[in-house]
Amino acid sequence: MNAVRVSPHALDSWNRTLSNYSRILVLGPTGWFGRTALELSFFSDAALYLVGSHRRDVQLGERTLTVHEWDEQDLEGFSPDLVLDFAYLTRNWISELGVAEYRARNEVLAERLVWAATLKSVKTVLTISSGAAVQSKLDPYGEGKRMLELALGDALRATGANLGVVRAWSVSGGFVREPDQYALSSFVRQGIDSGNIRVSADRMVYRRYCAVEELLAVGLYLAHKYSHSLLESGGEKFEMVEIAQKVAKQIPGAKVILDHLARDSHDPDDYSSDNESWLHGIREAGLCVMEVEEQIANVIHALRHR
């Protein structure tokens, strides 16, 4: 039994849109977003061609899918009509690789994406960007994402293929690769492991959460419908202590511990969209989205069964 639960509404929406395509190229299929996209595609009859950093097999139910290394001749032969792009090194790699090597590796991934996106067979491209791409001060991660958005836009205006850009701000989901790197899943992991959920921030922190599968479903719907679409994740805004309390409420015996009882409210950390893009997107796609409590329950279920 799969320990990860995904929204049935997102699953239905994704597959309705996916039915318009028959040959799907997935770049970065084993990360959080890529693995979620594979799960959503479980019932699809489309041919899938997966490309990752090295050759390996992944299980999708009873199916074994091969992740291939990059090979332009094979990709041309596959002739994808849809490209799903999840291949990008997240910012936690900066400290391990150094800024120069980090940028160089992501530049290679970006060049490959633009090459694949401009194949003659491609009708639609969906790429995952980030709220980091529109911050006033760009770090190497946000800078690279912004440059990729612009490069893809220029390239696909020339070919006529559709481009859907999805900017993820804060999201939830059971396929999260490194739970300790993200607030919500970190709270869940702490609650499961010790029962002590620590909020370490010395100032107020605000986030909006939606599930990864919901973001992907709406993003694909818009990418299929429009020549160039932009979707930013959203959801109801919560302060981090509220999120921690909601997690604790669903884990018997868990409690929230504040490292700073007096937290600064004059300079809050508010990493979130204005929610307008998200509300418009879910209305247009007709998607019923989960409340944050259900998102938390799904993450608890997934991490308990790892």
C-alpha cells in the first residue's frame, strides 16, 4: 500500500488534462514535485520518459519505470508532446557545492530544459519556479529560477508551444524528500519523533500552504489552456505557531515549545504570495482544495509510514 495520500480532486483534474497528451517527458522525476507528478500519472495511458542525474528504476504501483540519463538522440526519438520540468538543485545544495559549482550545475539543467522544450514535437511545457525568483534580493537559487523563467519564455514564444510557470512558495505533501528542511514537515517529524514541536523563530513568521498535487493540477490545467500562464501557490495565511499547534493537535501527546516567548512582530518573515493568482487558478480549474488540517494529516500519514 502506498503510504502517500494525494487529493482525489487533484488526481482527477491532473488526469483530465493529461489525457490531451500521449508522450510525456519528465525531467527530475524522483524529487518531491517529480515523484508527486508520477503518482498523479499512475492511471495515465501516456508514454512516460524519465530523465534524472543517473540511471535507476522507480516503482509506480506495480510498474517499474526507468530513469534515463540525458541523451539528446533518445529524446528526439521519443518526441514528447508534453515536458514536465522538476530538475533543479534547491538552495540547500549551495553550502555543499559552493556558489560557483551550484550555479554551473543548474545552468546545465536549464540549458537542457530549453533544448527539450523547443523540440518540434512539444506542445506544452510545465516548469516549477519559486517565490524566491521574485524577492527583492535574489540568492543564487532565486536568481537562477528567474533567469530560467525568462529564457523559457523567450524560447517558447519562438516555437509557439505553451508555457506554464508555477511559482511554489510554501507547499505540503507526503513525497517531501527532506522533511527537516521545511517548516510544516519538520513540525510533523518532531511531533512523531519526540512529541516536542519547537518554534525557533525570534520573530513572527507567516506562510500560505497548498498541497503539491493541487499546485501541479492547477498549473497543468492553465499550461494546457493558455500560451503563457503563471501560477503562484497560495492558501490561507497562518503564523508558524498556529501551524505548529495544528500539527500538535493531530499527534497524541505532542506539544509546542517556543524558543522565544517574546517574538518580534515589527519585522515579520512573510514569505508568501498575495494569494490572488492561486484563488483565480483554482476557480478557473474548478478544483476543490484541502484545508491545511487535511494537508497536515496527509503529511503525518506519509512520514509515519516511511
